[in-house]
Amino acid sequence: MHTQKIAILGPGSWGTALAQVLNDNGHEVRIWGNLPEQIQEINQHHTNQHYFKDLILDEKITAYLDLKEALDQVDAVLFVVPTKVTRLVAKQVAQVLDHKVTLMHASKGLEPDTHKRISEILEEEIPEKLRSEIVVVSGPSHAEEAIVRDITLITAASKDLHSAKYAQEIFSNHYFRLYTNTDIIGVETAGALKNIIAVGTGVLHGLGYGDNAKAAIITRGLAEITRLGVKLGANPLTYSGLSGVGDLIVTGTSVHSRNWRAGDALGRGEKLSDIEANMGMVIEGISTTKAAYELAKELDVYMPITQAIYQVIYENQAIKEAIRDMMNNEFKAENEWS
């Protein structure tokens, strides 16, 4: 493939890691952000200290404050901004983009209030004449590991297989590999909802529970994620793939995961407001818990773990009490999907 010009919107940890992958593959990478000091730092010092203390970026990676400039003549645009600002940034892109691009995103969450997936937001805000079918880049991936070129396997999902293959081609190399998938609903819901379960596994760790409990919440968490996804139109098999169980394992068992760290701190008795202030990064699992809880109620889907985490975060229920309630839930058959 010829060298592609790619604009990455969002210079956070994952946006920066993906910029490096694309740069390693010989593409022209532009990062857009709205903090002047961060953009200046990337351009002058080739660092992004807030996320990666000791890392030097290739000087060919250029950062932009001006969105129109960043999007000038690009082949592809990759959204990696927090879920709650996706719509706002998409509106800005629609105003300044003047040609058709391959549109991708690598964020994980559901929009507060509307409960929409990120591809749905992008479809609504960016006219069809300016974009391909949207490609979701998602899977088990810590930015901290991808940035040091650790082996990472993830999924590129799109309703249009040709667009998914484009993402597969531009990203894949000797340490970073993408598999294509056409189940965009499954991949997006898996990526969003696993953050809730990761908060739960962190809580159990913070409380001092062992591996049995961790395996239980990950497995039963996957069952309720699948239940909701299937109700929304996903293929259940997607949840046993990289973007499903793969992402759940990596997020639900690692200190690199800010959702796991937030849960761990909750389990140790810290206040949520303090945890969010100390993290300095968005904890997507917190807002996704609310969206998923509301969606499950609306669609009448049984999600006991999500409900318990919601009650702890939003209704101040004592964690031990929430766990006791869950253990006393009605008895179920293991493979019940209703």
C-alpha cells in the first residue's frame, strides 16, 4: 500500500500509541488535540509526558491545534477521543472536512443519555459523502505495551469488509496485527461494556478476594455483556473473540487498566471523586455503567453485575452488601440468554 496520510484525533495514551504504530509502518501521521502545551511538546520535544514519561516519539509524527490543517488532504481519520466528546468533535470535523476519507475510531464507550455506540454518533454527525463505512479498531490492548512494541492482536470491524481490510493493512506489522470482522455492533458493545466488568474485578481485588472470584466475575460478566449485545443485534460468537473475551481478560486483570485501578481503589474504600481526580485520565467504565444499566432496564436484559456496580457507584450501596445481594440472586442455568 502507498504511504497514507492519517489524522489521529486525540493525543491521549492510545492515540499516541496508534500514531507510533502507523508511523512505524511508513505512513504520514498527524495528531490533533486542543491543548496548546501538549501539541507544542509533541512537536518540539517529541514526547507526551502526561501519558508516557520516558518515551521519545519519532520526529516525523506531527501535532496540530488547527483541525482543518490536520485534515488537509488526509486519506483517513481516526477518532481516539473520550466518548462524551465524540459528538462535539465529529460536528467540528463535518464542518471543516472537504473530501472523502476512510473514517475509523478506537474509543470504547456508550454515549451518556442516548446510549449510542460511537459509530452511530459518527454516522449521524459526518455526512456519508465525506466518509467510508466506519471502522472500529478494538481489542485487548494496553497503550503502555503497544508503545514499547509488545505483541498486540486486535480487531478491525466494519459493515464494509473493504474498509476493515484497509485498517488491517495500514496497522498490521511484526508486533501489531489486526483481524477483520463485520459485526460492528458486537465489537463496539464488547469494547464498551468490558470496562464495567473491569471495575468489578478491581473491586474484588481491592477487597482481598482471590482468583476464583476474579474468574467468576469475568466469565459471568461476559455472559451478561453477550446477553445485551445479542439483544442489540450482535453475533454471540464475537464475544468469544479478541474484542470480547480477549479485551475482557486484559482489562479485567491488569494494573495498566484504569478501570481496574478505579475498582481496586473503590474496593479499598477510597471515594470515587478522589479516584477520578487522582487518575488524571478518563475512566470510561464509570459513565458506561450508567448507560448500560439504563439500556438493560429499557430492553429488559438481566445484567446483575452491571446493576450491582451501578448501585455502588450511583446509589452509594455498600460494596459488601452489593456482593451479598448478587450471591443471593435467583438461580440460573449457565447458558441462559434471556
